[in-house]
Amino acid sequence: MPRYLERGVFTYDTPPKIESFAAVVGEKEGKGPLGDFFDKIVTDSHFGQKTWEQAESRFQLEAVSLAVRKAQLTKEDIDIICAGDLINQCTGSTYGLRQLEIPFLGLYGACSTMAEGLITASILADSGAAKRTAAVTSSHFSTAERQFRAPLSYGGQRTPTSQWTCTASGAVIVSAEKGEIAVTGGCIGRIADMDVTDITNMGAAMAPAAMDTLCRYFKTTGTSPADYDIIVTGDLGSVGSKLLGELMEKQGYDITQVHQDCGEMIYNIDEQDAHCGGSGCGCSASVLCGYYLPMLQKGAVKRLLFAATGALMSVMSVQQGESIPAISHLVELRRAE
Amino acid sequence: MPRYLERGVFTYDTPPKIESFAAVVGEKEGKGPLGDFFDKIVTDSHFGQKTWEQAESRFQLEAVSLAVRKAQLTKEDIDIICAGDLINQCTGSTYGLRQLEIPFLGLYGACSTMAEGLITASILADSGAAKRTAAVTSSHFSTAERQFRAPLSYGGQRTPTSQWTCTASGAVIVSAEKGEIAVTGGCIGRIADMDVTDITNMGAAMAPAAMDTLCRYFKTTGTSPADYDIIVTGDLGSVGSKLLGELMEKQGYDITQVHQDCGEMIYNIDEQDAHCGGSGCGCSASVLCGYYLPMLQKGAVKRLLFAATGALMSVMSVQQGESIPAISHLVELRRAE
């Protein structure tokens, strides 16, 4: 059972486990510095489908299927799947996973979805409502560009603070009993809105949400950055990461020694023309599943915080002059003892 | 703790409770046959805001605030809020609830969101991760029309099988201990896709999902329609409700004596020009919170199934020639003993 610490913050006495995981990414992500860590690199941006939206759905299906196969399970072994993505009405998930016939909980957390899914899947597995659950999310550069920005063929100029939406998916299977990585705690984010209106500077909009979540978790658990081997955010990019460091310092926490950001890591930012780094639900999901979970599994990392961040605006809310609310959900992961 | 029955299906030995609830609706809904049951009728479709989207957000905020006040609580008493809606990127919820600063779990279940929220909020409260949780959702005729169909000023003709998106919101507060209505079981839906492509006939697309969920719940709990005072669906409308009756009969279940549909009930269908009835996340949410939960609270109804249904397509998926996947989540509610 989770141990209640404060509103939205809890730890587990007997933590649920991560039994399996998989990351599937596109060509650009495969050519980045983490390329060797992903389970599969798909060089065709259409993934054999007619549309980019169908391709994104296929990325999710592939990530889940791989995670299931890696644990020598079948889809019937998964009781509940928690999924969401950035496409309007989350069709990346609903169309991608419909053929699996697994009981489905749709989530919307923008780029924080992997952490939200992990929290939800862990609580479901721990509660006894399910024996084994899965969490999955995805993003696709081309579906995001045309939905949130402009048609690709328009060839719009990118600003220096912009991030590049990753074509990627990550999937995790959670079990109450089996697995080498323990989900030892969680913090459900509060919506933070600091009146940022520049949709080409998501890092600035999301950094305050990450700060709020990290501070709440440190305070209620009585821990500090030094207690963790790595504190991972996804995906603040270089501008947002710098800002988070400054915001945390003002709160009395120095995270600079242990902080890493999935958005900064997935691309060779200069060589790959990624400006401030990667973004999209698939960025933190694929970096978690491809890079960090294997490190935890091997014991190379013992204790890690994964705080994924999401910007919760829509094209219409921006057109209506609204600011950009953001959220950050967090899970604590440890090598299971 | 939930008792695991089958994939996605569970009951509670010590069920979490519904401590409070509220329903806020628009003018048309207020003039319908259930008008006297809602907590608040807002005749201004803009609810004092500049845009319909902001109005929908205000409906959610109002429903949550009312539910909180009715239980003599403050917003600080709510540990986690589960919310979602139909607007792209669920901005009805994120913008509506951001000022509350309550830890926020974003959901996407289209018109099934109230049931998905109740399931999630109940499991969170029961698990011990939270003491008190809330679930809320909304829809607005004008935000849905312009997003999913055409600008209102275009004056498009409605087909006979179309449904009218309700301007409404419903909110529920769940507690592990306190409350007169017990959430005694739940069934997380599987995505059903019967190749329906007519987006003006959602009832036909969603009825198979409701059938799947109801049959799974009957089979695993060893119950039949006769065990329930009322089986509520939301929102199949008149075409979908008739179809569900036929589909259930083929499965060996006669639900006709106990079946009621929120979409059929919220309007005087002929007089109010509502064609097949109401729809939208706010339809089943407001009818549940305004009409059914008070009946359960008073003991006029002892045992009720609430199976909300959602169609999971987007404008783009339809433009790309895709069929309409649907889902139905279910909760069992009883007068707490």
C-alpha cells in the first residue's frame, strides 16, 4: 500500500516493480548520442503507414509489443494499459492500442505522460485491482508540427528557444511482485502557470512545474538532491534546465550535480539542429526506457527521480491569448533489493 | 483493497464512498425534464467569459467548487483531482482547474470520462495514496460544435442520428471513509471498433463498447441485469440505446426493464430538437451527479450500474478515413450500509 505523505505525494512500503520496458525511436533519435541504447530504430518516418498519425500509433503498438515480448509475456498478461499522447483526442494511443483488447485507461498529461502513466500503472498494480499493468506514450515530429505549429511543407523558421518533438515511444510493464526496478514513491503534479505565453519557449513554461514537484517531494520525504544518484527531467531542454537549476537554488536546493534532462540528452543539439533539445511525450519515455531503466536494472544507478514535465496549452488556448499552464509528475525508482 | 476478478474488473470488500457531488448545466439542459435536479443552471452560454472554451472551464470549476462546498470542505481537503474533457489537449480541465492548485491527473476518455474519473479517484482514495479525491468533467455545445463539426454560424444541418452536446459539468468527491454512496466495483473498458465511420451516429459506434463492458461485469461478478435497480448508460442516445438492447439480447441478457440512458433523458428530445438525445462528457456527468446520486443517497435506488461510453476518434482520424473506436467504463454504486 502507498504511504500517504501529503496531498499527491506518497511512498510505498512494499513497492511495485518494473518488470519490462522498451523504447522505439525514429531515425534522428537513433543518430543521437543515445542511439545505441534504444531497442529499435525505425528509419521510415511513416513506419509503413499512410499517415504520420498512423505511424505514431504504430510506434506505441511496437513499444508495448516489445516490452511484452522482452518479459516473455503475452498481451493477455496485461490487465490494464495506461496511455496517452499529444495528438488531439489522444488518437496516437487509442488507434495504436485498440487491437490489443487490453482494458484501457486514457491519460492526458502532455509531455509528462510517461510519469503520469507510471504513477497510475503502479497504483493499479499495487492496489490489487490488477496484477500487471502497462504504461505507454509516444510523440512524432510530424504529427506535432502540423497540429501545434504549421504544415511541414510551409518550412517555418524555428526560434532559438524551440525544441524538436521526438519521434519515439516508450513502454513499461509494472507488476506488484516481479521485476528488478522498484517504484518506491510518486508525486502527482499541480498545475503551475507563470504567465509564459511564448509557445516556442516551453522550457520556461515547464520549469516552475518541475520545481514545485521536486520541492514537494524533497520536503515530504525529508530528502535532498544529494540522496539521489540522478534527477532526471523530461523535457525542459537547455533553456528550461538552466532555469530549473536557478529556481531550485532559490528554494535552497542545488540540483546541478545530479540533474540530467532527457530533452538535452537525446540529440547532439548543435550538430542535429535541435535548438534547445528534444520534447514530446516520446522523448522522456524513450530515454527512460532506453537509457535509465537499464542502468537501474544493472545496478549502475541505485536511486533516481524521474520528473516528466508537460505544457498543457492547445493551439486554440494560445490563439485566445491564454498563458501556458504546465505540470510535472514524478516517480522515484530504485534498484529492487 | 479491490478484489481482482478479471482483467480490468474488480469489486471492493470495503468500498470507497462518494462524499459529495454537484451538477452545473446550461440553459437548454435546465429546460429539459431533469432541470429541477441540477444544482445550478447557467443561462449565459459564455458564463461571463470571453470565449466558449473559457466558459466550459468555468463550468468545471463551478461544479468542483460546489461539490466541495456541499461537503463543507475546502479545496485543500482534496488530495488529487482526476479530470478531462473533449476539447483538444483537455484545456477545459487544465485551464478550469489550474487555480485550485490541487494535484491533478489528466484523463482522456471522451464521453466516458466521468466513469473513468470515478474509477481512478476511487482506487486512489482506497489505496491510501490519497484521503479524498475528486473526479470532474465537462462539455459545452459550442466548443464541441466548432471543434468536431463546423463553426456554429455556418448553420449546418443536423442528421436524424446526431446527438446534441450538452453544456454541463458534474463533479464527485470520493473518500475512503465518509459518504452515503459506496463505489462497490468497477470495470475498465476495452476499446471496441466495429468499423462504424458515420460521425453523426455515435450511438452505433459506442453501443458495442457498452455491451462488452456490461457483459464482462455480469460474467465476472456472477450477476445479471435483474440484480440492479437501474443500469445507466451515458450517452448512447435513442439509436444507440435500442442497439445496445439488441446486442445484449444476443448475449443472453435482457436489460430493457432496467436500462436508462443519460443522453435520452436530459432533453425532451422532440420538443427540444435534440434528435437522438444528449452527448458530451458533461451529459452523463451531470445526470449522474444531479439525478442518480441523490436517488442513491436517499435510498430510492439501492444498486446501480453506471456505464459511460466514449467515442475516441478525432477530426483528423475521420478525415484520414479511419473508423470510430469506442470505450465504456463502468462503476457499480450502492447505498452505503
